Amino acid sequence: MTTDMSSRASNIWADLKLAARGTRHDYTQGPIGRSIFLLAVPMVLEMVMESIFAVVDMFWVAKLGAAAVATVALTESMMAIVYTLAFGLAIGTTATVARRIGEKDTDAAAKAAVQAITLGVIVSGALGVLGAVYAGDLLRLMGAGPDVLEHGVGFARVMLGGSASVFMLFVINAVFRGAGDAAVAMRVLWIANAFNIVLGPLFIFGLGPFPELGVTGAAVATTIGRSIGVLIAVSKLYKGAGHIAVHREHVVFDVGAMVKLARMCAVGTFQILLGTTAWIGLIRILATFGSVAVAGYGIAIRIVIFALLPAFGLSNAAATMVGQSLGARDPARAEQAVWTASRYNLVFLGGIGLLFVAFAPWIVAAFTTAPDVARAATRGLRIIAAGFPMYAFGMTLTQSFNGAGDTWTPTWINVFVFWLFEIPFAWYLSKHTALGYTGGFVAVLAAYSALAVVSAVVFRRGGWKAKVV
């Protein structure tokens, strides 16, 4: 027994190192659990770094007061539109590249990557110009108070104006994930966010030769770090770092392929838009209760993101497995991979949720000393974290539809869960019950549960297996 356990531990450790280092593994063959492990480890580690950055960034900004935290929360809600468009393009990119890799057609995968990157440059450039010009107006539209407008316009202008950096980082890393080169995407994001973490306090507080920019400094550091990440990702893609490489012969702009990809991405964008605008609608409801409620929400959500992003990494692993398995004409393997990844995600996210519920006051205390803000953040964190086990299944199933290229199914699910259910429920609970702003958090918990149930029912029907990409 001892020998078997030692051997198993040794095998897991060897696979862990292999996954983090990167390997040219064929994910359409062999044990499903091992394939998911090799994909999920770098994807989870990639998202862990993104989570760490989100928490560290909020930690430093919180030192500047409630107005600064509210500035970040409101701007991030607007950036959610950028993230939505980037995620939408990433969905189509991952599905297309994964399908071509599953078919063992690496040249077609590289050409698909070129079409995705071209679309990304066009869309992100337009967004950056609009965001930089109308930053102040957008903050006012979001309900920002005078205290936020006094110090927050610079932050919003830099974040929105430099949004092309995060957009292109998402798209290029989606190429790597679809190809099965998750370790490359992990290293790119780690480097980008390492720069973010180091530069953040330097620009915020003006340490050493750096100018003291206050909350705007956080945006400057973030944009610089992400831009460096994009340059590294482009270099890796050109040199070839695993299953895919884009060379000069692949840089052919296929209008037909680009239009086909754009259609899939448009549906994916609309799908994510439904979810992210629901968060904007939620924060708009909370904004009517003042800066304390918004600041508490901002802190709670940043902590929640700390858990959800790694869990999203597991979901991305399932999406890649689905795309490549369908490309290899093995839908049974795709389905089994999804349920296996869902169980892994349940264990991971459920455990984190339990810790958040138990230790919420102490976790929140690291981000604010204001009693009212801490009370709001603690309440929100506990309520939302209670829904993590259900969301573990919901997010994995949703990403699996996307990995198959079936973007319409999760789109309709999002319409039902977030807009026909969550937002009206949040408005009713917060405005017409004694819960007040707490009603918004309760609505999130209910939406998580609905997402899991509806997604599981639709997934079992199996229509996604016949999707052509």
C-alpha cells in the first residue's frame, strides 16, 4: 500500500512538473484525467497569477480610501465591456484552433490565429480611442459621485485608453490554449502581471524616481505590464513554442474565414456581454446606496475573482478538450472530459467557497479598515461564496459549449439566468425588502444555482456534439 501511494505521488509530481513546463501531448488520446490535468495545471496557475494581481492591486488602491476603491470598481465595470469583447473573440479563437489541432491540421490552426489577431487589433484599437475620449462621461453615466470624479477620471482614461493591451493578451493566449500550449499562455500572463505587481505601488505612491500618480498609477502599471505581455506572446507565437507557430506564409488574410470567425465571436461576445452587463446592472443598483455599498461590493468581487479565475482555468481546460476531441471525431471523449473537469472544479471551488464563508471578516480586513465598508464586503463575500459549488458546474458546462463552437446555447442560458432572473430579482430584493443592498448579493447566489441546473439539463441533450466549426 505504501509503495503504491509513493508511486502515485511520484507520478503526480512528474505530471505536475511536465504540465508547468509544457509538453507536446496529444490530448485526443490516452487517459482523460491525465489530459485534463496537463491542460488544467498551467491554465489554473495562469489564472492564479491574474487573481493575485487583482487582489494586490485592490490592496494598494484601498490605502487611498473609499473613493479610490469606488473608482476602480466603477471603471472595472466599464472595462467589463472590453473584457466581454475580448472573451467573445477568445471563445471563437479557442474553438477554431482546438478543432484544427484535433484534426491534425497545424497550418489551418496558424491561419485561424492570424484572422483572430487581425480582428483583435481592429476592435481593440477602436475601443481604446473611444474610452480615452469619453472616460469622464462614462464615469458619470455609471453614477460616480463627486469624490470619484475628482480623482478617478485619470484612472479610467488610462485603463480604457490602454485596453488594447489586455484585449490582445486575451486573444493571443486563447490561441495557445486552443492549441494545447497552456504553459506558454501561463508564462506570458505571469510575466505581464509580475510587472503589474511590481510597478503598482511604485506609481501609486511615487516611490523612488517614480511619479506619485495616486489611483491613476495603478492603471499606468497595469497597462505597461500587459503591453509587455503582448510583445512576449507575439514573439512566442512567431518562434513557435509548442503545438502551433505562425510564420510568414500563414499571414494571409482570408476574408471568408475571418467573417465566419467574426460571426461565431459575435455570438460569443453577446453571450459574455449578457453576463458582464448584468454585473454592471447590479453595481448600478448598488450605487444608489452610496460609495460604501459600492466600495464593499468592489472589495468582495475582487476577492471572489481570486477564486473564480483559477476555476475558470479548469473550465478552459474542458473547452480545449471538447474542441480537440470533436476535431478527432470522438464526442464520447469530449463528454467524459466535461464531467471529469466539472468534478475537479467542484472540489476546488467548493473548498475555496467554504474558506471564504468561514474567514470572510479576516480576509476583508486586509483590504479596508473602514467598518462600514468592511461590513458590506464581508456580507457580500459570504453570500456569493456560498454559491461556489453550483457555479463550479455552471461555468465548466458553459465553457464546454463554447469549446464545441456552440456559442448560441450558453447565450440563451445567459439571457434567462442573468437578465430575466438575476437583475429583476436583485432590484426587487434591494428596493422592496428589508435586505437593502444585500439583496444584490442574494440574487447572485440564486443566479449561480440557476446557471448550473439549466446548463446541466441542456448539456445532457447533446446537441453541441454536432456543431460544425
